[in-house]
Amino acid sequence: MTAPWRAAASQLPQVDDAVPGAGEARRPGQPIFPEVPLVRSNSRLPRCRPPRRPAGFTLVELLVVIGIIALLISILLPSLARAREEGNRVKCLSNIRQIGAAFLMYANENRHCIPFTSWNDGANLYREDWLWWQAIRSDRIEESSIQRYLQFKANALEMLRCPSDQFEVGRKPNAVVCGPYKFSYVINWWIASGATNAVGVAASYPDLKVAKKLTEVRMPSDKVMLYEEDASTIDDGMAVSWHPVNGPNLLATRHDRAKKESDSLLSGTYLPNPNLRGNAVYIDGHAEYVSRQMLHTKQATVPNAQ
Ligand SMILES: [Zn+2]
């Protein structure tokens, strides 16, 4: 007879029945219990978040951004330079218009004569010179004949200078008594009251008249009174803007960026860059952005020319 405790034990579930695969021979290293795959819960367990990216840009992203910025700069810079130069041109035109107005006020108070030439002959300095620029009297620039109309001060002479003029480039030094001309604008020698035959034009060509009074000037709206002179020729406060044999004192074209050839090609009556333009003011007081080929003519500069 089987013992009652043995019979009860035989009815208990056996280990081989409870474990899948039980009863098979276990290989060495095989775990006793098979691995159970993890099952994610949708509700109870916290969700797994993707790993957080480190802060900042990757190298590729930085290179792309830098490339885009460089492209924008290359597109915008020429436009910005043009806009700045256009602003300078307008400021320059305003300067020369004001100086021209001062010349006309001076003429109204001086029997229709405009100021003297302010040239670079240190031995012939006149009270009537329009600008006391020479080194030997530069500390007396406020005694210039037009100062009372413009009210400029020795420490504030921007009105007499083109904002695009780089004075340190290409300025001709003059005699010690005069030094380099440190301003941008010059009077048309043919119109200046103090002009003499010293330049050797009117003496050689008696039909060419140098004006002594504005009333002697024909067609004043066509005759240049002042202009900004190029750094390659400027050396004093006046300019021979047209000459029957020699080249003129060139109109500055620094506001016109389409320069095609060197201004040093000036030779005889050949005019370099004839289509480029600069600022000038005329006898009737109007200011204009005019081309070299319009300004450097007998008709635009000689008072009795028509
Ligand atoms: Zn200018």
C-alpha cells in the first residue's frame, strides 16, 4: 500500500510540467529559465525618450550658415558701397552749391566781381583770394573773402572738402610757402577776377577773354564757376579748365565708379575718361553732376565763348 503522503505528492504538479522545455537535456551554459522578452506597457511604465542632442550646431550646419552669410555679404556690399558713394556725391554737390552761392553774394557786394584765384604763387597773395589756403596763411583761413557768407571755422572745414576726397593720395606738393592744397574745389580760372595772363593762355590767344566781372560772361547758365578737381592735377585754388594746347586741370570723377582708363593718360588736349562725371556749379548758381567732355570745353569755361 502506498503511503498517503506519497500519493499526495504524486498529484502535485511536476517541475518538468511547469517549465517549457523541461525534461529536455540542458546544455552546458544554458540558463535554467528561458529569457522572457520585454513587453512595453502603454500605460503604466514611463515612456522612453529619445536621447537628447547636445546643444549648439554641428560643423556642417555652421559651414552652411557661414556660406549663406558670405553669399549675402558679397551681394549686398557693392550695393552698400554704391549707396554710400551716392550719399557722398549729394553732400559734395551741396557743398559746391553753397560755395557758389557765396561767390554770387560776394559779387553782389563787389561790383559784380567774383573773388580772386587763390593760386599757388606765394609771392602774390591777395585779400580778395576766395580761400586763404596757402601754408603761410593757413592759420588765417577765416580771413578768406567768402568766409563771411559761409561762416566756416578753421576747425570745421568739411564744407570745403568733398567727402570722398582722399587727400593723402596723389596730392601734389607745391612750393614751401604754399604746401599741398588740402581742399577739393577750385575756381574756373577764366572767370576768376584775379586771373591774369600769367597762365599764358589769353596772352597767346587774344580772342579768349578772362572775365573781370560777371556781367562780362555770356550765357552764364553754360559757364562753369567752380568744380571739384582731380587729385592728379589739383595744386591750388584755381583750375585752367580748358586750354587750346595743353590738357585741362581735370574734373574729379571720384563719385563715378565706372572708370575705364587711367587719368594719367592726360596728354595735350586728349581727355581721359570723357564720359565720367563730377560736380560743378555754374555762374547762374545752379549745381550739376556733369561729364568731363561737357565741362572741359571752350564753350563751358571761356567767358566770351558762345
Ligand atoms: Zn565730390
